[in-house]
Amino acid sequence: MKSLDLVRVLVALLSCLTLPSQAGWTPQTRDSVQRFLSAHPSLEGRTFTVEWADPRVDFPICEHAPRVTLQGRERAWGQVFLSLRCETGRPWTRPVSIYVAVKGRFLIAAQPLRAGQALMPGDWQWANGDLAKLGESAMDDPEQLKGMELIRPQQAGNPLRLNDFRSMTVIKSGDQVRVTLLGRGFAVSATGQALADASAGGTVRVRTAEGKILQGTAVSSGSVEVVLE
């Protein structure tokens, strides 16, 4: 057999072994991704839309809908990296990236706010937009503001984020505090001086009137509990 004829035969054989493919998104792959997102816990009860960027890969024909998995994240929001895998016939896997916009409302500053401020209802208001662009720390529940104070100032209109807040300081360094010593079957009260700032539930060191240093938990303003072993 001539070499040219041999090449033609090999090409023909390879073409028989190659699965038909379609470049770009296909109805089957779009439907698989949409069903995956609709069932994902992070999108439950939320309104979302998908921006279908050019995948720059081909999708061979699959007898059944390809399986979709999320790569490296818990939330299927924002820029999302997926893996599509056909598990019938000749298996194939394709990595793809899409953007998932989540429509919702979130809290913003209604007026300029100062660092250390605990927010009241008039200090915040609702805004609507894409929650995915705000990141996972966006605040969408006023209950999240309870017992919290701002770490840094905020301008009116700024979205409020969890990482802009900390637990409210209930004890400041140098404060005179009431210390409750808790032991097995008894409780004794004493007075002392706080040696550091502390938020509710935080650990704080206290110097008693006798000069002893104790470590306890800040319970509320001016109150510390020390558990004795």
C-alpha cells in the first residue's frame, strides 16, 4: 500500500473513533448547569441569573446529561468554576467558568457613621443589587447588627459588611469591674480593675483589690466571671 493511501486510512479510522463535538455551550450543557445551580443549597430561595461566557472548549455529544460539580467553593455565587463530566459511552470532562449574579437586598449606611458606633435602625437602610459582587460578608439581616460596633468609619451609601464590625466592647482597660468567682456549689463576688478591653464573651484579665491577677470572661458592662477549677 502506498504511503499516501495509508495516511488516508489512518485519518479515516481516527475520525471514526473521535466523538462528534460542538464548540461553545450546547442546550444540553446549559440545562445541566441550570439544574445544578437550581438545586444548590447556597441558591435556595434566591433569584439568580447566569452570564454564559464563551467556554473556549468543545462539548462532545453525551448520551445522558453530563454531571456538574463545583470546584473549590461552598457558594455557587459570583465567578464560579465548574466541571462537566460525561459518564456514559466514552467519558469526558470539561472545566468551565460562569458568572452567577444573585439578586437581593442588603444593608447600607444611611448616613456617615463613626468607628466604635453601635448602629440603630435609623443608621442603616436597604438597597437592592447583585449580592455576589459584595462578597460573602455582605449583611442582609438587621439581626446581624445586634451587639456589634463598627471597626472603621463608613460613608453614606456604603454597603455594610460583617468584617466592618466587631463584638461591642463592654469593658475597657482600667475600668472597675465586679468579679464573680464561680466554684463547685458556690459563688463569691469581689471587685477588681480590668487590664484590657474586652467584648461580651471575650477573655479579660483583672487585678483584684488584693493584687491578684485573674483571667475571666466579660459577661456584660462592668461584669466578669471567673471559673475556679
